[in-house]
Amino acid sequence: MTQTSVRPDAAGSASTPASATEPAARNLAGRGWVSRPSEAFTAGELTRRLIGSIRSWRDYPPSLRLWFWLVPALTAAVGGVLRFTRLEVPGSLVFDETYYVKDAYSYLVSGYERSWPDKANDAFNAGNPGVLLASPEYVVHPPVGKWMIAGGMWIFGPDNPLGWRFSAALAGTVSIALVALIAQKLFGSLILGAAAGLLLAVDGHHLVMSRTSLLDIFLMFWILAAFGALLMDRDDGRRRLAVRLARLAADSPTGRPSQLQLLSGPWLGIRWWRVLAGVCLGLAVGTKWSALFFVAGFGLLTVFWDLSARRTAGIRGWISAGVIKDGLVAFLSIVPVAALTYAASWTGWFRSTDAYYRQWATTNPSADWGWLPDSLRSLAHYHLEAYKFHQGLSSEHPYEASAWSWLVMGRPTSFYYESPKQGTPGCDVPSCTSAILSVGNPLIWWGAAISLVVLLFWWAGRRDWRAGAVLAAVGSGYLPWFLYPERTMFFFYAVSFEPFLILALAYGLGLVLGRRTDPLWRRRSGLYGVVLFLVGAVLLSAFFYPIWTAEVIPYQDWRFRMWMPSWI
């Protein structure tokens, strides 16, 4: 099944003989999207119209149900092998690990960030993190991602790279399974689910971010989890709408809800998948503030889905009803929940007495805001200062990359580079290189960039909600960066929306694959094209793998992989 409706072509149609006295029946024969008026408000017909024929893994044929779970598991296993193998290499802190790994160790010791002496990296790399100072350190990112890094260090110890990077590798691996499950749910296709999971598993950008303990891989994970929860909520809300409208119709002598009942439709109650999305978005914001744009984008997306559901179900005042009965409830289910989750992530800071700015309110009384607890006023001041820092972040960096260049990978970030001498392990030639470059698989990234244009046409021309959902997710993570052209930016920020680029590419592959109703030769040629693309992506990833994982290779081999001068 590909980018077509999951409804069977003849669903809801009847075998009515054609006659001159029944032109309507003759014209409607075989059109599955039309139902008899007397059946329009039955639970089955409403559910089919709102959701489709495949609503969960149980609706797959018995022979395919096992694959619904095996596909995500197998693709995650492939990604896990790539991420956990040689995870301890390099054996030293790389790039911004110097901040986040050491902050995570501070969390294990005291629950907040503390300062480090000069040359602390040397001691940390040598397995001696105990040089931590007692004074607090000023940092500008929230705690969640650092707490997640600390979890791996708590399990495997803070004195080795496996402990530093375990949580990042785990988050990256689980996200592969999530992408496969979301693709299966979104497109109703096991093939496209497998393709999406495999492409994310072998892409170098996601791989590099999964093998280094920066915050962005955790940001991506919680955003992806929130999207999956909202996707589940979309079906849950529509199922509730179908059941409650059908109940109203069953109680009516006409077999239809009354005109008054159809004016706004029923309330749908508390939707727990949406609450879960609020928790995930709160954890995302608690990792990096850039997740706030996803809160706004996903909030609007879920309300638009509800507006469409009420319109499709036959609600006359679907706009006002969707805003009042769905939009307000959606806001309360997401924003306050996310805010409370975010506040809870600062528990270590609240429980301390000497964390940075913890006592600011005590020494800065306020006549206007004195009614607030000192801890909240101190935290608000902390956030104000951090916001000023982010607004003024415009220092030059050799690997800064404008957002315009991200989709074509114009300037990937170098995380690590060394030139081992001949005779060192793995180096048998005069000049060798060991590097980690956060460049993605060109076939995947450039194919995804083209797919975004295709999705834009399919959404605008065909009103395909799946294309709109993927575009909204990409836009929430990508477009806001254009509002800050003076700010120092890096290509690896794009990992926050990379899973949605993969979903866009899977959508494009679905178009290549074709429809279920296409001739056999068309389906077969489409399948060959998809398989050829996937094989090419895997082979290209194998080619680039050494520069993603710090393998020691001849310098000339490293240069062969620098396809653009800006990659050096």
C-alpha cells in the first residue's frame, strides 16, 4: 500500500442494477467514498469515512501482523549495531561533549551544573572526573538532555566513553523504531515503514549525532515521540467522534443526529494521547528551547486535524466547534502539561541552595513581583539572562552553517579530526586520517530535499493530510532559524527535524512504488526502483561510514569522501 487512501475502492458501495429510473445508483456504483443517507451516521460508516479501513496493526491480514512489529525492530537492530559498535571511539571528549558530558556528571554529583578547573578535559579523558569544583557554573540550556546523558553515566560509570555516549546511542536507536512505526501508521504500508526505518538507520548525520553526547539527539527523540503521540490521538479523536455521533443518530427516530446536534457535534473528552504529547513536548523544551516552535506547530496541526474531522463527519459549524470543543481542550492538554513537565525538569536546581542564580531573588527584592516565591523569581531571572545570551550569540566559528545550506549539506560540522602517524594501529601508509564529520548520506538528504517539493504539490493539489503533516513538522524545525540570520548556527541543528525529512523521502518512494490498483508491470517497476534506491543508499553509507565513526583510513581515502570543498 502506498500514497493512496487506505479505504478499499468499493467500500460502502452496493451492487445496484443500473436502470433508467435509477441514474444516481448507476453513477455511484463502485465509488467507495459515497454511502447511503440512511447509513451515513452509523458507527462503521463514520469510522470508515474518518479513519479508513486500516486503523491499527490488528486490521492487517494475520500473515502481516507480525511484520508490523518486526519491521521497526529489525531496522532498529541495524541502527543499533551501527551506533553501539566502537561507541567508545574516540576515547576522549569530542566537540561539545566537553560541555554536556561534564555537566551531566555534575548532575550525578549535585543535581546542578558546577565549574571545572583548567585542563579538566585531560583529567576527564583519563578517567578522573573527580576534579569537579564546588562553585556553580552558568549554562544556557535546560536540564533534560543532560539528565539523560547522566543516566548512561550512572549505569556504566562516568570514567569511560561508553558511559558518556550510551544514552545518545540508545535514543538514536529507539528513534529508528519510532520512525518505522510512524511511517507504517502514516502511509499504511509495511514497505514504506521498512524503507523509512532503514534510511534513518544508515544515514550518517543521525548516526554521528547518536554516537556523540550532544543535546540535539535527545531533542529529536522527544519531538518525534510527540509527533507519534499526536498521530495516535488523531485516530483516537476521530474514533470518539464517530462513536458519539453514531450514538446520537441511534437515539434519533430519523437515524440521523438532529440539526441542533449537528451544529457543533459532541465533546470528545480528555484525550490521553494528546496529554502524552504535551509531556513529550515539555521534555523537548527541557532539552533545548528551540522545541518551542514545535509546540506551536504541532498544536496548530492537531487542531486542524480536528477541524477536518468535524467537517468530514458532517458537522455544520465545524470551524467554531473545532476551535471551542477541540482547540481549547487541545491547548489545555498540551501547553500547561508541557509547562509543568518543563518546570519539573528543574527539580535539581530547585532543591539546591547554591546553584547559579538560585539565591538571586533573595538579594534582589521586588515590589512588583515580590508575591512570587523567591525560587520562581530566581528561575525567571535565569531564563531572562539565558535568552539574552542566545539572542546575542553571533561569534564566528569555522564550521558555522547558514540554515539555507542545511538541506544540501553545504557545511557539515567536523566533530573530530586527527592525523595518526605511520605505524600507529590501523595506519600503514605515510599519511592517515581519523575523523568524525556530521555529513549525511547525500542520496538520502538530497532525495529528501526533492521530496519536500513533491510533498508541497501533493498537499496543495491533492489535499493529502499526510503530506501536510510532514511539511508542518519540517517547517516547525527548519523555518524558524531563518528569523535569526545573524545568529551562529550549525548544520547538526537539523537533526531535530531529520526524521520528518526521512518521512518525506518515504512519501516520495511511495509515489514511485505506485498504487495498489496499478497494472502489475507498473507495480513491479516501481518496486525495482525503490529497492534500487535503498541498495544505493546502503552502499553509499558503507562508503562514508569511516568518516562518521573515526576509523583510521589513508588520508587520500578521506579526501575521496570530501565531495564538496566546504566539507573540509
